[in-house]
Amino acid sequence: MTGVLYELLQAGLGVRAELSRVLSLEEWSQVYQEAQRQAVLGVLACGLERLPKEQQPPKEVLLQWVAPTIRVEQQNAIVFKVCKEVVAQFEKDGFRACVLKGKANHRYYPANIQNRRLSGDIDIWVEPDSAASNKSAGVVLDYVRSHHEITGLCWLHCNYTEGKGVPIEVHFHPSFMNEPCNNSRFLRHFSSIERCAERVDIDGVELPVLKVEEDVIYQMNHIYRHLIDEGVGLRQIVDYYFLLRAWNNNATRSREETMCIVSKFGMKRFAGALMYVMREVCGMENEMLLCAPNVRDGRFLLSEIMTAGNFGHADPRMSSVSGTGLRRQISRAWRRINRNLRFFTSYPEEVLWEPITRLWHFAWKKVMVSRWNIKGI
């Protein structure tokens, strides 16, 4: 069924106009279930609309897709409104802000698909206007704590829920790498919002987002992080497909320059794997790829995507652990070690440094929770 799923996805992306064959009712049911696992139901709904009449699914199947697609569109409208409000509030109170990932990707999608991308939380990278860089996280955290109930905290970001029920992630840093030298280079490159961001008109409102030549590197890291940390699905692949098309049309940095930066961050091999998925799943032309596809690593990445589903939520290998207290913690740690060993031959540096990075992030969180007296996380 994966071949047919990719064909329907490509129809939704506008790459093709028909499937290679007519599907049975049972096959349509399987495609629908996988679309839900991969969080691309709305994009595939666009594909359904492009198919010739003889390949359209039965009416009962079409009706099954209608209600979830409408809900996605409605949720997108709510989340986008909240995103504009949150950015405006941070900037009014003296912070620089930059919308990352989800809602920032809105600008890359064609008009007929924009509101059918499944919304998640709102990710905003925030910096104080006048604080030393080593104190930025504390300044931002103190501000968020004074205005909202913090529901989560890690080295990367803190979380709260906006009044309309929309989850917000306020980033102290855009992302990270596990290997220390790669991480240092990554953080130096994404050292400030002022250097990396620009204001773009999105649905009539100017929002601060990453420049496309920075975003193509940043979101590669985002997919890489999810692969290593929990799992990645087709939703992020579709995001990167449209981002890469926008990069081809608007970038001021060449392929060679871009790949030089990617290599400095230790992601050259992963870039080849991702380009394989861009070509095989999304039907992207070779001349639009960042680099030559890596078939071996690409097949492995694609296997992980199809097994794990969106953010790894559907990964049968990551079932809940039993026990309580220390025994449960040990079981979870052992499960993570076993999972990460799958990536060792492809990405050894990230796997070897992951436990040390996790400990450092854990210690940082404990210090910040104690210093700011944050309860319940």
C-alpha cells in the first residue's frame, strides 16, 4: 500500500494527477488509516480532489474524509489567529520573536493546501532585546512564568497553554545537536533572531520567520532531531518538500554553501537520506535537491518514517513500559538506548553523545526549576 499512498500524496502536492490503478474499498480504508498515522489527511484530501472521476473512491469513503478535513481547516484558523496575538504580545513587551516550523511553514504551501496542514503547537523563538546571551533563557523564562502557568520545561523551551487551548512552546534556543562541537557550531550559526529572521506577509499580517536559506538548514535539523529523539512522520516531510521548493525559488545561498554549513553541523549523511525521501516519496526533481540522494540511508529513513508515524506516536516498538519508580525509569532508559542503537551505524556521533546531552539537559532543568520555584513539572 505504500506505493499507492505515495502516489496519492504526490497528487495532493500537485506532482501527479492520477493513480497507477483503481483502489478497492479495503485499500481506501488502509490509505485513510495511514494518512491519520502520518498526520497528512488534509494533504491527501487535496489529492482525492485531483483524481479523475473513474479513480475517485466511493461516496462513503469521500464522506469519511470530509469531517476531519474541515476540523483541520477550522483549527488552522484558530491557531493562526493565536500565533499572531502571541507574537504581537512578546514584541510589545520588549522581546524579539521568530515563529518556527508549523505556522511559519504556512507561507510555503500552495493556497489550496495551506489550511489543510494539520496544526500542532505554536513554536516561537524568543530573545530579550537587551540581555546578555548567557542570561537570555532566564529572562524569557521569568517573563513567561509571570504571565502564564508553565506546563513544561527543558533546555530548549518552556511550554504553556494559551487561553483558547492552543499549546505554546517558547524557545530559548532554536534547536541543538548532541555532539558538542556540532552543537557549538549550530548555536553560533543561529546566534540571534536579528541575524536569521525576516518579516514576511502571511495572510495579510507581517510575522517574523526564518529566512528561507536559514530555514532549509534549521528544518533539516528539526527532522533529524525528531528521528533521533522520538520518531518522524510524513507531515514533516511534506513541510520540507514545500520549503525546498521555496528555497529553490528564493535562496541567496548556493547549494555548495548550504551543504558546507550542513556538513559543519554533522548532517551531511542525513541530508542525503532526506533527499532520497524527497525524490521517492514526494516526486521531487533531482535538480531541486540539495545534494545527491543517499539510497542506503534514505531507505532506512523511509522505513523509520513509515513504521513510527507522526512524532513516533504509532511506533509499535515504543510501547509503554511497566513498573513504577526507579524500575520504570530504568525500563524507559533501556528502551531508549535500544531504540537509538538502530541509528548508530548511520549517525554514530549523535547516538554516542545522546546520553550525556540528556544528562546535561536534565541537570539544567533541575537548576532552573529550583531557581525560579516552578511547580508541577
